[in-house]
Amino acid sequence: MAEKLVAVKGMNDILPRGVPRKDKLPDSAIWRWFERTVDTVMTRHGYHHLITPVVEPTSLFVRGIGEATDIVEKEMYSWKDSMNGDALTLRPEITAGIVRAMIEHNALYNGPLRVWSIGPVFRHERPQKGRYRQFHQLDVEALGFPGPDVDAELILMLRSLWLALGLEVGPHVRLELNSLGQPAERAAHRAALVTYFEQHADQLDEDGRRRLHTNPLRILDTKNPAMQALVEAAPKLADHLGEASRTHLAAVCAVLDAAGLPYRINPRLVRGLDYYNLTVFEWVTDQLGSQGTVCGGGRYDGLFEQLGGKPTPAIGFGLGIERLLLLLQEIGVPVPDPAPDAYAVLPDAAALPQVLVALDALRRAGLTVQMYAAGAGGGASLKAQLKRADASGARFALIFGEDELAQGLVTLKPLREADATQRMRPLAQVADWAQELRNA
Ligand code: ATP
Ligand code: MG
């Protein structure tokens, strides 16, 4: 036998419900339900769907995300195209590609635009629960809006999404909020930080020393317990924010307050990408261990210009779908997995050609009909097929027995009603009784 091939480490299959797997990753039933729910919520809020390529020029991310970020420093899958030598990268996030596309197609010519996308993103990280090398994001962007109204709207839309998915704000997910101010305010804060950390250089770990002159803000994001006290006492960005930045944040908070959405202002929230300004936020959970950030986003008013476009204020977020679905599983949120209307039971495989024609008519009439593959000679016993019909949750078994078929009939056997009797219906006139299956 040839050697078995397995998936690349940190890149996972999403499999149908019922396929046993050791890693407990979410199955495609919960995945599809999430996507349907997202679709509904996005449409309700006037967001338009778009898809951009998974591969982009490497320079897009270097310029967009920033040279000194974790992503660009060590997490990107980049290579040189073997045909023409172009520097290419598997996207590590979706926003930069969307902004590139908007500029390229002059998509905001007629005014601001709300867009959303779902797809795979790639980061070369150490795989663990809630952290993978290929994962999936829901990415949502409000483009051309200066805010703060749209900032609040975007955050409230996420609450709508949580509710639609059966998550409660408070016990399951919490909102953290901060303002990163404007570039000049950040520069002043950064200078104060560098001075402070230089004075305490002996207390910095290796990462901290490296970031001191490349990205000192990221030191505040350290997970090293030995540095917590140092970081706690560091100069705060809030003390460097000007009037306009403070007013912007206050206006976002006022809408959230009025809508009854609780939040915590977290002055330590800085986010891992360079492009953010003003409003930044994260939705976090305590139920997933250390991978507790389900969704993060913020305003990026400078990104369009940085990527060669016109000045365009914008805000967006990225939501980690695997983490969110793990959370739904953890909590035990019930996932609707609609049962078929009917399940075909076929004692003799010789009848298949006739049966397939009848099932085709039923399906064209809009019914969901399943069948256990009963190819010539491969059929399971009548009893085994009825058992499968029952397990499928179908309301009816359609029994294509030899005697019925000889008369051009099929038996409808109700599976969910205790004292219902089975009856026979003509195979040639499916349209006459299809409704009977649907309405039962
Ligand atoms: P973290 O601090 O956990 O590394 P991040 O700040 O790098 O997160 P973002 O760039 O904000 O993450 O991406 C948005 C969301 O994507 C995160 O909130 C998280 O839910 C998810 N995410 C990020 N990295 C991974 C990964 N390697 N595997 C699975 N989900 C991820
Ligand atoms: Mg990360």
C-alpha cells in the first residue's frame, strides 16, 4: 500500500457531522450555520459581500501591516514566484487585500461602502487549541466613514451576531475598548515609553529589548508575568490623547451606553497591527483558555493613503471563526441541523433506475430526500436501511418494495407520529403528493 498522506501541520479539514475526529474541531454543520447566520446579520445591516484573492504581493502586507509587527516579522508564508520572481504571500489577514481592491477598482467613487468577506488566512505560528496555521476569518469593513457613529454601529452589529448565535454578552463574551489616538499623539506617547523603558532596560526580556526601538508599544502587549509590574507603571497613551480623540471615544461609548451594551475601557489594548488609530476593540471570552480573543478590530484612517489611495477613513474587524465555533461548542449552543423530509428505503437494488427517477421528481419539487447508497448488490438489509432512515431524523421513509413497484406505487411510512398509518402513492404522480411529505 502506498504511504498515507496527511494534511500540513496546523491546517485542518472541516468534516461532515458524525465523522469521528480526535481534535474535536467544529464540523461543517456548525460551520454552515455560522455562515448562514452571518449572511443574515450582514444583509440586515447593509453590508455587501466580496471576495479577494488568498495570494497578494508581499509588499501589500509589509506596507499595510507594518514591518515591526509579529505577523510581518515571523508569521507570513512568503515566497518568490518560480516563473517571474514576484514576491508573493498567503494573506495573514483580509483587511489589506480589501483596501487594495477598493483602491484598484475605485470602489468608493460613489461614496462610502460597507463590505464583508469570509475566507482562509495563513500565519506561521505554533499550532495549539484555537491557534492554527490556516484559519478562517470573518472580516467586516465600513469604508469611507469617519465615525464615531459607524464605530458604534459596527460594535452593536457584533452583539446582534452573538445573540443570533446564542451567545450572551457577559457570561460568554465581553467587549474591551480603547482609543489609540492619532499618529502625532502616539508618537509623543512612544517617545515617553522609550525613555521609560530605557530607564528600566534591565527589567526587559529579550523580546522587549528587541521591540524597544522597533515597536515599543508592543512591549505593553507582553504575556511575560515578570514584566507585568513594569508595564503597569509605564506612561499611558490616554494621557497623551488630545481633545478630538477623547471626544471620538466618548461618542462611541455614549451610543453603546444608550444601547445597553456593557464594555470595559482597557488602556492596555493596542492590537498587533500597525495601521490602527482612534477606536480599537476586542471581544474576549474566558472559556477558551489562553486563546481568548474571538474578534478584534479598529479604525484605520491612514491605511488607504499608505497603500496609494486617497485619504479614506475606515473601520473594521477580523473574527476568528475556529475560535468562535469552539466557544459555541464549549457552551453547548444547539446547532440547527435540519432533518430530511424523507429517506428512501430500497430492499432490492434492481429497482434503482425507477427509484432514482421518482426521487429526482421529489427533489425538483423542493423536497430533501436522502438515500443510503444502494448500488447493484451493495444494498443494506431492509431493517438496516429503516434504521438509517430513522436516525436521519426524516419524517417519512419511502419504501420502494417489490410488490409496490410492480403496481407503480411507493409506501409512505411516517416515522415521527406514534399511531400514523402508512399509505401508498403512485410513483408517476409525485406532484400530487409531494406536498403531503412537506407539510407533515
Ligand atoms: P492573538 O493575539 O491571539 O495572536 P491577533 O491579535 O494576532 O490574535 P488578529 O490579527 O486581530 O489576531 O486576528 C483576528 C482574530 O483572528 C483573532 O481575534 C482570533 O480570533 C483569530 N486568530 C488570530 N490568529 C489565529 C490563529 N493562528 N489561529 C486561529 N485564529 C486566529
Ligand atoms: Mg497573533
